Amino acid sequence: MGRKRKRAGAGDGDGDGEEGSARVRVKGKHDKPKPWDTPDVDHWKIVPKPEQWSGLVEQSSFSTLFPQYREKYLQDVWHSVARALKEHGIKGELNLVEGSMTVTTTRKVQDPYIIIKARDLIKLLARSVPAPQALKILEDYMQCDIIKIGNLIRNKDRFVKRRQRLLGPNGATLKALELLTGCYILVQGNTVAAMGPFQGLKTLRRVVEDCIHNIHPIYHIKALMIKRELAKDPALANENWERFLPKFKKKNVQRKKSKKEKKPYTPFPPPQQPSKIDLQLESGEYFLSAETKAAKKFEEKKQQQLEKAAENKRKRDSSFVPPKETKKSERAGTSSGVSKADVTAMAQNLKEKSEKVLPKQKRIDDSVQNYLA
């Protein structure tokens, strides 16, 4: 209470109460000089372990379940997985009865963060990642991310189609994302498992979630390709790249709406349709015994099978029916390509030409005989 009065009094003493009550924030006013933090200190230097290492104080363990179809594969590769974990002082256990994998720290652990890496390892193995690829998570530069996409959309058909966009034709889209982000990607069921550097995982998560929200990955791929080319230019290192990136506008395609014909208004509701029992009562089937109904149903099914078999036989036999043969005279006429009328006209034409030529030939013969005489 005293503090509030004191602050109020300080505000009244000034000429303007609003300016006096507003406190000025000074950035870095609590920063104190650190004489031990000099520029020659290497913060990333790996400090060697002490000669007398007593191990961790507490034991940590993580466990995860795996699906039944992964049991045979995990049983085959668990020997190599346990050997890789043992090198880091982690104990791995595979329980086939409960269907679980467990990793536990031992007294030989030197890196406390290795248990988190081991936890990610068994997560990836349960998500159908191959063991040689999953073992790379134990390295320092490698991180992983499990992206859950099953609950982002309710419609199952849309979910399957949009998940297929991540793969692309023959896996081309997935391969392009792997090259641009430097991450290993595995689409499995309702999750996407990814392994790579932090920056690549951050970009990949945004691409995957946008893809399920109906934004095609090709837009992100184009922007990533432009960013990779801009990063090669040192002159643009401290500039804003927004002017170089493409801006895609969402287009709503107008669909034609089918016009529904308005029915004439009637205050009375439509008549109730007869139920299945009503139809059976009308036909008399309702009063038949169960054996009679089963026999009738069997006969109808048998009749349908006979009709279907006859139709299939007719389709099979249609390929063995020989084609209709034409007569010899018709075949000869059609093969030459000349009809009877054309032949008659051609003969008449030749006859007229011969009549014109014969008189001329006769005159030549008479002149020759006169010359010889």
C-alpha cells in the first residue's frame, strides 16, 4: 500500500501525471560485465572427461511399444542395435511378450543427453524406420521429429489424397524435399518420421502441415530452391529475401451449382413409404417358415448364377465365331475395285476410238497400193 502511494506521489510532483507514471524500460540495464567471459574463450570446446568418473546419480529409462508387424524385423536387427547402444553405456531390452522396447542408463554413461537420443532411436524403430538409418540418430549433428498428421483433417479420403501429395509421382516430391532440407523422410500411416538438422526439420514440419491443410508442396519446393540460390550470394546475406520469393494467391474455382426444381408447396407431408415387413405381408412371404425362405433365397441365387454363367459363356464363345464369308463373284469385283458399269463404259470408249482409227489406216493402205502400181 505504501509503495502505491509513493508512486502516486511521484507522479503528482511532476508537471504531467501520465508522463511521470510511465516507466522507461532500458534494454540491458541488468547486464553486468563478465571478466571471465573473454573473446579467446572457446565455448564449443569439448572438455575431456575426468579420470575418475563415478557415473550418473540416478537411473533413467524410456520405453515404447511397437506394432506386431515389426516384431520379426526388430528381432533380427536387435543384436546390432543393442551393440550400438552399449558403446554409449545404454542398455537396450526387447520384450516380445509385451511388444515393447526399453532403454536404460548404466554406470558407464558419460553423456547425460545420450538417453534422449536412445529414446528417439526406439521411437524411430517403432515407426518403421530401417535400423541402419535409425542408428544415425546417436550422432551429435542428427536430430529427429515425429510429425502427427492423422488428426489434422477429419475426412479420410481427403487425408489419403493429400498424404499422397507428399510422395508425388514415383516419390519425386519426397526426394526433392529430402534434397532441399537435408532430412530423411518416411511417411508411414498417420505420422511422418524425419531425421536431419534442426533447420531442416523446422522447414519440413511447416511443409508437411501445410500439405495436409491443402497447400501443395510444390510451392514450398520452389521457394526453397530460390532461397538456396540466394544463400550462395554473400551480398544478400543481410538483406530481406521477400522480394525474390514467389507469392501465390489462393484461387477459389467457382463450381456450377445444379439448380433444384422447386416442387409445388403442399401443407401435407409426403405419404409414408412401406417398410420391409409391410412388403413381406403384401407378398405373403412374412408367413413362410425359415426353411422355406432359405430355400427360396437359394433358388433365386442359383438362378442368378446360371444366368451369369450363360452370359459369360456367350462372351467367351463370341471370340470363336468365324466371320461371315463373301461370295466369290463379290470378292473378285471388290478386289479389282472396278464395277460392271465401269467395265462396260470402258469397252464402249475403246470401240469408238478404234472406229476412228480404222478408216485412216485404210486410206494409208490404198495410197501404198497406188504407188506400187
